Amino acid sequence: MVMFKKIKSFEVVFNDPEKVYGSGEKVAGRVIVEVCEVTRVKAVRILACGVAKVLWMQGSQQCKQTSEYLRYEDTLLLEDQPTGENEMVIMRPGNKYEYKFGFELPQGPLGTSYKGKYGCVDYWVKAFLDRPSQPTQETKKNFEVVDLVDVNTPDLMAPVSAKKEKKVSCMFIPDGRVSVSARIDRKGFCEGDEISIHADFENTCSRIVVPKAAIVARHTYLANGQTKVLTQKLSSVRGNHIISGTCASWRGKSLRVQKIRPSILGCNILRVEYSLLIYVSVPGSKKVILDLPLVIGSRSGLSSRTSSMASRTSSEMSWVDLNIPDTPEAPPCYMDIIPEALQTARSLCMPLSSSSCHHLLILRWIPASSTTMCSEQVEEKKQLYLPVSFCLSSWTLTFSETQRSLQWSVAPPQPLTP
């Protein structure tokens, strides 16, 4: 009976453990073996693989597909390999035996290392320790691969634009429209870049709307003729509320590309695509959404992207559903949307007249065609609406929502027809 020979350590070590590899680069390392007692080893082998896999359940049907990028096998030898009978290696306690290996990744597109809810792209090196009359022992080590995407190609440097208009109704009665047009300077970006958004919004419906923008990732899995799509909201920005009958513009509104992986476009069973959504939330109606496609790259001419930077993108992402529902939203509270400068104006109004301390201010809503608002000094009233400008006593205070400024004049207030 052959006794089991205990192995002290058996591991795969890469020469550069932090490196993120690209197509055509060499992967090199060592297989290290240490034993607790004299052990005969028949062979040490390695198998390097790169595989994309997708798997999910569609009812009672299992949707499963694989795609192979890399396969490399080799039998390793020591530099000064001692051998005994039958050309086996005799390993002794207290020594460390290192088997060196090296191979090149294939040229051309490779799937970027990825781990998602229904699929993954993994690259690894597995080592096998063969001993006579003993089960083969295995050890495995993963390494990272990033498919290089250069965002400085003419196609990815070209501007992207779109526009959309939606008619709004209330109980089947037309209630104006909401329109959005937007443009970004280029299509390709890298981690850390700023997306400069130029957009115009017009609101002619009777509701207050809110413009927003978000970077969204779409993860598409394909297997057995079936498709599974998940979306994830990565980062977002919002603008000021747009009241009825007014317009708003973004001129270079900035949205940073956070820590995300490059786009995966070359795999036939798994894709990761990005887009910039510019949308307007309309209470009681569906959103008006513009979808501008993005390509997130691994190589940018705007700044140097080293392998150390690429290695920082290797953390796993948590896939969650995009929180942009199509269900109607409740109208916002008017007190929540009063601009900060208007709140300041209210505090400044009280000391202007000795009698004003005994009165409260009523701000009345004005139709969309009007450009000013007026106040009345009436005792014990507590109504408040959103103005553009108002006057008090013999002073006139004008608030510019677009310029965020306050202007005073001594002209007497003009009467305003209710």
C-alpha cells in the first residue's frame, strides 16, 4: 500500500501579480512546490484558459452558452531537474521547487475580464501535480485581461446629438408638450473623463418638470436563441425645475465617468454597452428620454492610461436595475422647489417698511405669458406660490431665476390685474 505523501504548498505565482494583460502580451510565472517528506513527482502540468460563460433559467429551460478565447497546455520541467528511476523528480523536505512557465495571449480582440449576474469572462492558469499511485492535485490562479479600446478613432471622436418631443395630456385633454434636444462633443470616453452636456428643454404643459442625466450600463446575455438584458444606473446629475411656459438650457453641464470597465462589444454571447440618458421627469406621465450611445475605452489620448490604472478597474460591479420607472410621478411640493435666492429675498423684504413687520406676503401665480409677479400686504394670510419677481411697499425686488440674481429699484409698484 502506497502511503499518501503530504504536500506542504502547491501554488501558481505570476511574475507581475498586479499586471492587467492585453492581446499579444506574454503571461509568465512559476509553479512552486514544497513537500513535508520525500515525494516522487511524475509531472507538473499547466492549463491556461480564457472562457466567456452565460447561464440563466428561462422558466424550466436552462439557457447556457460558452465561448473560448484562450487555451494553452504545457508540461513543465525544472531548470536542473533531478531524476530517479522512471525519470521521476525526487522532492525532499526543506527545498522549494519552482517550475517556470510562459505563453502569449492571442492577437486580436479578447473579452475583458468580467463578472455579472448571468455571465462572466474568466482567465486563469491551472497547475496539476501528478504523482504515482496518488490522485492528481490541482491549484488555480486567475489573471486579468482588458481588451484595448482606443477612443481616439474618428468615429468615437465625432459628436453625438438627438432630440425628442412628447405631447402631454390630462384626462385625454391636451396639456401642452415637453421637448428635449441634447449634444455631447464625442462618443468615446475613459474612466475619470468629464462628459460635457449641451441641452435645451422646453415645457409648455401646465406641470413642473425636472431635467436629469445619467450614465447607464446595459448588460446583454445571449444563449440558445434567448436574450437577457439588465441595466444599471452608474452616475447621474439633475437640473433645476422648469415651470410651465418656460425653457432651460445646459451649457457644458458636467458628468464624470466613474470607475467602470471598458465596453465589451466583440463577444458573441455577452455584451456590455454604455449610454448617456438625458430625460425629463413629468409628473403624472412617462419620462421624455434621449439615449446617446457611449463607448468606454481603455486607452485615451487625453491622458496616459497605464496598466496600474487599468488594474484599479478590476473590482467586481454590483448589478442593479436602473431606477428610471415609467410609472407616473407625484407632483413636487412647491415649498421644495422655491429657489434658494428667493428664500433669501423673503428674509430681506421684512425690514424695508416699518409697517411690513405686521403683514405677511402673498405671492400669486401668473400665467405663462407674464414675466413679473406682485405681492399684496394682507393681514394673517399664509398662501405662497412660486414667483419670478415681486414688489413690496414702494420697493420693487426682481428675482432672475436664470441668472440667480436680485435687483432693487425705488420705482412704485405697478398694479397687477388678478
